[in-house]
Amino acid sequence: MAQDRWKMEGEWGVPARKLEALLRLKSFPVAFKFLKSPEELKTNKWLRRFEKKMLLCQLVTIVRDFDWTIGVDKDGLFPRCAAILGLVDMAENAGKGSVGSFFCKTEEDARKYEDSIIRIPRGKHEALILAPLVYNSFPPDLILIYANPAQMTLLINAIQFEDYECLQFSFVGESSCSDAIARCYSTGKPSLTIPCYGERRYGHTQDDELMIALMPQTLLKAVKNLEELYKRGIRYPIAYYGAQIEAAEELRRIYPFYR
């Protein structure tokens, strides 16, 4: 089965492979496809479904590490995850300090936290497919990448290489799926964040990992520009110059105005 799936690499398989090679990623970038109806889940022959409710971070980990393609609707997700993805309405007590009470000292703190969580608007879609981007299973709506801080630095350098923009990121606390996935979906901007406690506990995200969500066109731009940076010697792993060596010669090469 795996050998057959490699043949599916095409439009997205090529940039995905380049990204994995240039940044030496240790897990697959995850492609998200939002579906209008759960009936559309039946059209993908590689799809795996679960009979129990799962957390979104669990599904993402299974895709990026187990190499599976997964379909899910509101019935297969923990309600809070489903609400952040826009598959269901938020619980009636959301925004009143009850959801965030475990991570906040006071009810007022919890209300502020709950009000900070970005959610995809309800009604836009009813199901979701997640797959390794490299398989080119579908045109992605959004791509999620896990990498260490040095890899993320180069990825963002590549995004900023042309059409420069100062990027700002957020961390609401216990909802990194909101900070990355929902924020990127809502704004169209690259959305990097620190994986939350729940994602580490249930999704097995490692201590050195950050996560970033990108729109498809942003990923294509990043891959193209990573290749340009590579030609300039800006590569991963980042080579150490030496903490006790005079850096003037190297700095003059990079910054011609340096004396």
C-alpha cells in the first residue's frame, strides 16, 4: 500500500519533499482539507476513521508520525476541538470562565482566556481530512508544520525573503490549535505558536518543537525562497562560526557596509 501511495506525489508532493529536505524535518507536514459534508469522507479510499472521540492534536500526531490519512466530523472529535474548527457551536458555558478555570486563577482570568481563543466560524464546513502533504491527496486548505526553533527561523526567513512583512504570533495558553490553525484560517497569515500543555500531553509534541500553520501559497513561496537562501549559505543545520572568533570578516561578507 505504501509503495502505491508514493505514486500519488505530484503538485504538492514535490514542494513537500523539498521542504522536508531543506529543513530536515522529522515529521510530515500535515495537509488540511475542510469539507462541506461528512458524505465527502467516503470518497477517499485511503481514509481511516475512528469509532471513538479523539482530540485534534492526537489526530495530527497520527498523521505526521504514523503516516496515515484521517477523516473526521463532529462526532469523532472532542467538542472543544470541534468548536475551534467550526464543526459545532461553542458550549453554552464558554466565555463564562468555566472552561478555562483549570488553567486560570480566577473566573475573570478564565473569561479573558476564553475570549482570546480564535475559532473558525460555524457553518463553513462539516468535516475534515488530514493527510501527509507529500501524498498530494487533495488540494490543501491549510498546512501544519512542526519544527524546532532553528528550522522555524529559516522557514520564516524564507517567507520574509520577498514581499517582506514583520510577522507577529500569539499564544493564548491552552489552545495552540486556535493559535495556529484557526488563526491562519481566519487571517490567511503564517501563524506560529508554542504547542500547549494538552498538545504535549495528548499529542506527544516534543520539548523542542514549535508549530506553524501556513496557507498553501505561503508554503510554495517559502520552499522557493528556502532554495534561494540555501544558495547563499543560509541552511539547516546552521553552521557555528565560533563564539570566540573575530567575526568581522564574515560580517563584511554579509553586510558590505560593516567596517
